[in-house]
Amino acid sequence: MKTKSKILIVDDEPNIRRILQMAFEKSGFEASIAEDARVALGQLETFRPDVIVSDVTMPGLTGYELLREVKERTPETPFILMTAFGTIPQAVESIRNGAFEYVTKPFDLDHMKRVVNAALDQDAEPKRAVRKGKSAGAAMGGAPFLAESPAMKEVLELVTQVADSKATVMIGGESGVGKEVVAKALHTLSSRSKKPFVAVSCAALPETLLESELFGYEKGAFTGANGSKVGRFEAADSGTLFLDEIGEIPHTVQVKLLRVLQEREIERLGSNKPTRVDVRVVTATHRDLMAAVDAGNFRLDLLYRLQVVEILIPPLRERHEDIVPLSNMFLAKYAEENGRQPLVIGPDAQKAMFAYPWPGNVRELENTMERATVLAAAGQEELTPGLLPQMIRKAAA
């Protein structure tokens, strides 16, 4: 029988305590309540919660002080703050000090449940990684793989399931959604993690150069080949080869790639001697490759070989829960690079960001956060709508 997750709810308002307790008990949790921080601290030894949800403003110790106490006693326990809009800057600072997330009051119960489940999932992921001999950072692929939205949690679960298999994986999704991040996570979670991860942008190379880059060449294979060169397949031997924009490769290269996948061996240009390679192939595309097959531009047999497992990444406009966590991560990154304090996303800016469709997806979001960091006035703490591009500001109008 599955053990119930335990949640400790801390709030000095009886109605909020009761509403949250009933909601989480109905969802299968074992819920305990405390009217202030000191009562909550007294419950830690006997109740041992899996997650804590606490108000910020309470008599006696504040939610921030409770957070510090909890992190000293049980640093692994996820801690979620409930806060009013006026205390959002402090709430964001608390995330840097160990809080998992903050939820603004008045809150939506469904959103609160999603945040709590995300906290529990994050807590479980490093434990799974430890069982596989990996760190929590490795479990995230060594890259900004944040999964707060239900859709991205499904992606992460699928990545975890197939990472250590030998099956080829095709990652689909619009430009900028993070396909290479997923590819790196597949590699890092696999038994090949200590071996090379080699990435090739198929769209960036002309046909003749792409062929030599992938398979290598021998001296004299063509004009200018003054020596031999190891191709990307050989460079990725025992590791992972990531072929981005696979839909752009020409027919001649498609034929050779199909042979490599079938025979597990390559031939350098200018050589008739096959070389065995042990490479896990992961591909990505923003195109509908079945439509390309119908149009005669892509081989169906190659598509079947490449698409043993398909992972589709949803666009950012369909996963609003990821916008703020990703933004905070990028703001911290560019603040460090520019020697500044990270900006805190204000409520008006957040409203505009939720209304905007983000056609450039996560890549556009990152560029926007870098822009905001650079344009912020000296000493400015809040990310206001004025720091966002006009097209984003217009989305909330």
C-alpha cells in the first residue's frame, strides 16, 4: 500500500488552514496544521512532513524565520511560502535561501496543489538519481531543465524512462523550446554519461561539409583533404550523437545515416574500410517529418529508425507554470554575469509575460531576461513592464 505524503500547513488564519487541510486530505495527503511557526517547529520531530506550506506574516516568528529553522533541521524538506503581492521581493529572496516556491494570496487551490506536487517530484528526483549513482544536478541533465508544468513533468518522466536504453530518440517541438536541453538530459541520465556528447547542427552545414563532418575523411578524399579527419560519429563513440534539425539533411546523407543505424559502422570519405561505432543517436526537429516523407524529401525507413521513441516538447505558451521559474533562473544568471543583484519580477510585468504568446519560446524568454538585466537602472530591484519589449507590454493591454 502506497504511503500517504505528509503536508504541514502553517497559517494564523483558521479558515485558510481548514481549507488547505480539507483540500489536501481529499487529494490523498496526510495533512497537519499549525497556527504559528513555533507550533510548527514542535511538530517536526513527531510528524516529519514531506512538504511544508507556510504563510509569511504570522505572530511571533515569520515564515522566513521558520524557513531558516527548517533548513537547519531538515534541509531536504521542500518549503513553500504563501505571500501577498507586497512581499514578493522578499519571497523571491527566500527562494535563493532555500524555499522551493512562493504562492500569492489569494491563491487558487489547483495551482497550490500543482506547486506542492512539483515540490514532491523535485524531492523524489534527486533520490532516484542517487539510486542510479548520479547527483541531483546530473538528474537535471546539467542544464536548465525546469519542469513545473504538467506537460514538462511528463517530458521529464519520459526522459527518465528511456535515458538508459539504446533506442534512438527523436525530439520534436518549435524552435527555442529546449530540445538540446532534453538531449543532454538523455545523455547524462544514461550509462554513457561519462562518454562524449557530440552535437551537430545539420541545418548549419552544406551537404558536402555535413557528410565529411559526420563520417570523417581520409587524406586525398577530395581537393584540400591534406590529412585524415575523424568524423562526429567516431568522436561520439561509446557516447551520444545529437543531430539537431535532422529534417534538413539531404538524400545522399540520409542513405548513409540509415546504413550507420542498421550496421553500426561508418566509412570515412575516400575509404572503403568500415569502422565499428557504438553511438546512441538522438535527433531533433521542428518540422513535420511525415509531411516531408509524403513530399518525397525524407526517407520513411530512416524516419522509422530515428523515431523509435518520440518526445514532443510543448511551446512555452502552453506551459505558463514554467515562465516564472525559468525567468528567475535567467535573471540570476545574467545578474551574476553583469555584477548585479537579480531583478524580482513585479506583478504587472508578470501579467504581461503571461499574456504574451512567446513565439520564440524559452530562447526568447532568456533573451528578454538578459535585456531586462542590462537595461535596469543602477539599484533597481523590480522587473517592471518598462524593462520588457514593447510587444510584450502590448500583450497585457
